[in-house]
Amino acid sequence: MPDRDFMQLALDQARHAWALGEVPVGAVVVKDGEVIAVGYNQPIGRHDPTAHAEIVALRAAAEKIGNYRLPGCELYVTLEPCVMCSGAMMHARLARVVYAAQDPKTGAAGSVVNLFAQEQLNHHTEVLGGVMADEASAMLRGFFAERRNAARRIAAPE
């Protein structure tokens, strides 16, 4: 499957997050061209600041293959990873990370910092950004517009 197909699966996961009131971010872990794990944002529902889509997917993938290292695996995520998720991806020894939309506030794959470009670190993961960025950005904008509108209705009832 090409990158766009795997990213579409990540976008499907992001819709699950949105349906639960979570920021719509989804992730998919692929090994040898097959999906081995998925995840979506769940920090609010799980009361867990580490329950980002990427971490949820990494945990499921590690459990599935029985190893905390995920060599040869690729992770597709709808939003540029944060510092926490980027660190976890490097510790997992992912071969590649593909993300959709940039995150100008917390992105750690080039927007704010680029942990993946740090030559001092002992593992280097290939990174590709911008795959289906328009679709992922539109979803995020829609989610936050919906939240703002709901807040306005509460603040100023008719």
C-alpha cells in the first residue's frame, strides 16, 4: 500500500478520537506492508497525558510483536509528533515516520524542533511530512471550530 493509503487509515483512527471528544489524531504502525497496530488520541478519556495516538499505537505494536523495539516498522500519524512521541519513536527504533499536518506549536519533526535530525542521538529515523496534510488539517480545524462554537453557545445561551 502506498503512503496515502496508510495515512487514510490513520485519518480513520483520528475520526474515532473526534467522536469521543478527543483531539482528532490517529496513528497506524506498519511492518512489511501490513498494519500491525492502530491508535488514536485518548488522553482525556484515559486520564493519561501519554495516551497520544502514536504512543497508543506503539504500545499495541510492541505487544503484538513481543518486543519494545520495532525495527523495520513505519508509523503513520495525522499530526506532526510532539517531543514525547518523537522520543518514543526513536527508542522503538522505527525505520520511518510519516506524518500529515505540521504542528507549529509542539511539532518535534521540524516545526518547533527536529529531534529526528539530532546527530548526537544513537538512532536515526527517516521522516516524511505532508502526506495528506490538507485532509488532516481540515479535520483539526473542523474539530476546533466545533469546540469554539459549543463554548460560545454555553457562554451566550439563546
